Amino acid sequence: MDVSDSALLATLLREAPIGFAFFGTDLCFRRVNRSLARLYGRNGTDHIGRPPSRVWPEPLAERAEAAIRKVLAEDQPLFESDQPISMLKGGGRAGAENGGAEHAGALSQARHWSFSWFPSHDPGGAISGVALIAVDVTERRNSEEAVRRSEERYRSLVQAGAQVVWVTTPTGEIAEDSPEWRWITGQSLEEYLGNGWLDGVHPEDRERVERDWTECVGAGKVFDSRYRVRTKNGSYRHYDVRAVPIERDGKIIEWVGASTDVTAQREAEEMRGRLTEQLSAAALRTARLQQATSMLAEALTVEQVVEVITEVGRSAIGADRSAVALLDPQRLRVRTVNPGGLPDSPGHPGGDIPLDIPSVITLAITTRRPVLVENPDGLRRTFADVADLDLFLSHTDERAWVGMPLLAAGSAIGALRFSFSRPRKITDEERVFLEALAGQCALAVERASLFEREHTTAETLQRSLLPDRLPSVPGIILDARYLPVTRNMEIGGDWYDAFRLPDGRLAVAAGDVMGKGLSAAAGMGRVRNALRALALTDPRPAAVLAGLDRLFTATELDEQVTTVAYLVFDPVSGEGLAGNAGHPPPLLMSRDSPPRLDLGEAGTPLGWASPRQQYVFRLPPGHTAVLYSDGLVENRRRGLHSGFDELVAVAGQAAPAVAEDPAKLLEYLVDRMLTGYEQDDDVTVLVLHVPRRGGKAQAGTPVSSVTAAKTGKA
């Protein structure tokens, strides 16, 4: 070996990422490279002339010295594929004399190394020492472990399910073992591979299955079938089978299929069609519970909660009837929310009964335990003292019953009731499902009841803050409509108002407090009342809006957004002033010109620092002004500016008889602007119309008209 070769070898040994060391026959280090020396934060010089026991922790040193002795004694290589080694934290150096003892408490999580020990010979053939090559295999081992865990999880998942999973080649031939299939059919691996699985298919089904399978493989489409499979004891089971192609780079690389034993469903279909649906629903209980969770998240009212729970529970366990009853603790009575879920039979309590009347529902509530009655005899034993029990059983088709208490904070708030038209035993799995369903129902009922109370309070507050009737003003016709959103039952902060000022002028306003619920309704009330008070002091729009800004800054949250359009109008001269704080611009209509939006400056919402402006507002005879909230023009499918354009276009299409009749114009605008869209916000519309001279002006809006408008009716 020349000098360059020696230098190259020295460099490789020094810089290589693998560990290298040479030990003499006295077990001491003769050479060690940097990678191995730094295993425990030492320099190479710390190792030379010392045995492993002087520089390595005791467990590793003992294994190393034992391996060196074995190689020296047997003159054969020794391979140790997996050696766990605790690495030194922080790369600090250990004491040279104390080995691992000095830093035993500073060792971190073990890494895994592969040690290869080789005997070294002198020119005469005698053993001169032992060479060690050490490779860190931690990442490879972790990857192998991850693959192994993944395979074990997949295998456990398959074994835990009721399916047989199998894999074929792109041409549809079995190439991998399926122990579950072979356990069912008794086939050997050789009998199963290729197309041997077809030998386990019933002779009457085989030709059809083979034809359909070949067709799907050739076309690359999903395979769906049902056929009978011969088991190892000679009987046949019914299986639903589905296989899908797995593609990579546009080519099918394999097929993965799952065979589900549906024998019970098949036999039930032959005996009774309806029982099939019940058994299928039983297999989907977990999915039903997840479905119930998702649907209950969107249920806002008690009736909606009951609709979800009864449907999910009935379909999951195959019940014929289902009902939910809630307890009135003050009256000690039970009210069935959906009386249609109870049998209409003599001898059965009605939908609103005292708690001391014996029934499946009242027993579940009073005992706070599930009531499971498998058959009529069980019902007789449960309610032995009920005189009308035989009368009830003779007139009802119910033959099994379930009562599940609805518990909230340990107290019963009601019960679920399910019944069957045949004797039925509830399994332990079904009972766990029903208890979970009842728990979800109780939580959802509590939440829905709270929402309904808040909604009712907010709605009552909001309607109480809207005027019961609009003022009677000679020469002016007023009409208004408040249309709350019904999709999610949330009350908003939309409002309108019209009132006479002491000098005879008319003040008209429309506003919107952004948000939903009780807080929005309360905020609307504060703004409306403040506007009235300010207008009676100084009715100029700029002064009123500036006063509202001050009030808003002092009382409302920074993130609250509130808009107001406000105008003061003299019904005699038709002259007035208007101001706008971020509200949609009024719509102006006249028989003599096309409809248009009021071009006055919109301004910023209340509470946003800006000088308040006012502008001249004129409404001559024959003209109409429409104030409205953004719910009329904006929704999820229509932007605000598009809504403005559509409102102007719709108004332009109104017939003269409609345009000059506020009640008809209200109906027309609301119908045309909301048709085809899902209403997702409250809508308020107020129409101010000055009839033409010589026409007969309506003295004022009747009370009944305004009341209907407030309830959202025409």
C-alpha cells in the first residue's frame, strides 16, 4: 500500500459515519475513529490503551469485552445485529477513569447499533487483535418497527371487524394469503391462490360470480356482488362482497376486496322483509350514534332534538315506535313531545300524564334506570298491579318495550320509549348504545330548552321594542314589515321606528345591530330608545347620529357594529333632512322617474370616529322612500352591491298600482327579493309614501296591518 492509499484509508476511518475500533489481545483500544469515540462524548486519545470497561458504561463494556474474548478464542467473526446503547445527553465528556459511572444519570434514550467483530492476523497468521465496525441502525429499526406496528394494527382491525379482506393481482388472481377466508372455507393456501377461491363459491352462484368478476376486472370498475360460500363444515354462508381497483400512475396495480357475512340478514329477508332492515340497522349502531351527534349539533329546538333521537334510535335497534317524554318537576307530570310515537290503544296512558301513573316512561324516570321488557309476560310481571294491562295488550300490536331515562346532572328530566311489534331482547351492546343515545338526548334537550328560553326572551324583547302601530300622519302613508329568519331561530337586532316630533314633523329610522340572540335584541332596544330621546331634544340627523356615537362609545363593546338610517320629514312641504351611519341607502321611487338609491353620504357605523353629516331629503307628492335592512338585499349567494342593483331593478318592474300602495309594495319587494334564496338574516322594510295631489291619502296604517307585519305575515 503506497502513501496515498494509507492516507485515504486513514481519512475514511477518521471521517466515516460508522464506528471503527481496533483492540489488542489485552482487550485495550489500539485505534478508534471519531464516530465511535464520540459515542459517549470522548476524544480518541481517551480510549487508547484502555479496555472498554474504563471508557464505556458497564453494560456496554461487559458485552464488548465478552465479544472480544469470544473472537480471540474462536478466531471467528461475531455479529451483533441490535445493541441498545444509551447515548450521552448534550455531548458532554465523561470522566476518563470512572467510565460510565460519572455520567450514568446523563444518559438519554437508547439508540440501536449493529456491532461486527473480526479477528485480525499478523503476517504469520497469528491473531493480533480484534477489529470492530459499528453502525447506527436506529432509524432503520424505527422504520421497521413502524411498518410492523402498522401491519399489526391493520391485522387487528381486520380481525376485529366482521369482514374478510383479500387482495388480487391486476388480472384478478389471488396472490396473497387471507387467513380469515381459509379459516372460514377450510381451503389450504395452495387451494386458495389463483382462482381457487371460486371453488368455495356455491355451484349455483359460481358461473354468475366468475362472469361478473371477470367483467369488472376487464373494465376496471367496482365489483359488487352477493353469493354463498361453502364453510369448512359443509354449510353455506351468504356474503356481500365489494372489491375496488387500486391505481397508481393511471394503472391498476391490485384489487382490494372485503367480504361481509350477511347470512343473518339473508335468512331474515326470507322469513320477514322488515327484519332485514332491523338487523342491518343493528350493524350500523356506531355509525348511527355518530350521525346522531352530528345532527344534534344542528338541532336548535326540543322538537328538532326529539325528531333526531327518535329516528336514529328507532332505525338503529329496529323499533316500530319511538317517543320522548319530558318531566315537568313543578307539576310532577310527564309530557310526551311526540305523541304520535305512543300507541293509540285502550288502557295506555295518554301523552300528558301524572308521574305516578304506571308506564314504561314513568318507571324509567322514577327509577332512573333502563326498563327492558322482552315480551307481554314481562310487561305483566313489571306492572302486576295495573288493572288495564290486559286491555292494553289485547288492543295493541306492541310486544316488547324499552324505556331509557334521560339524566342531566344525575337528575331525570324525561325518558326515551321504544316499542316493537314482536318479542325482542335487547343485547348488552344495544343497551350500551341506547344509554349513550339517551345521554346525548339529555344534553341536547337541555341545550335546546335553554336556547328556546333565550330565543323566546329575545324575540319578545325585540317585538316589544318595535312600534305596535305606526303614527297617523295626514298626507302620508306608512307601512312596515319585520320578517325574522326562521332557519336557525336566531333573533337579530333589526328594527325600525316612526314617530311625530313636537313641531309636527315626522321622524323615521331603520337600524341593524349586528349579531344574534338576546344581546343583539337588547342592543337594538338601547339604540332605538336613545334615538327617540335625542330626536326629541335636537331632531337634526347630524346631531342625533353624533349623540348616538357618544352613547355607543360609552355603553357598547368595541367590536359591536350598529348601523342607522334616519330622516326628519315635513309632511306639508315634503322637505326634510337625512343622515346615514353605515346603513343601506334608502330606495327612492316615483312614477315620473326610474327607481334609484339615495345618493346621500352613508357615513360610518355608530361609534366609529367621524364627523356626522346630514343632507337635504325631499319627498314630493307621488314619491316613495323605502328603508330596509341588509337582510333584504344580501345573503350567502348574493353580495351586498349585487343586491342593491337587483333591488333597483325589481322596483323598476313594479306596476304603478303596486308602487303607490305601500302594503302591496312591501309584499312585492319582499317576495321578489327573497324568492330563490334561503333567508339567513332578519328583514325589516319600512315604506314612506306621499300620495299624489288629488288622491285620497290613507290617514294611517291600521293596527292590524302593523301587527301582521311584525309577525312576518302578509
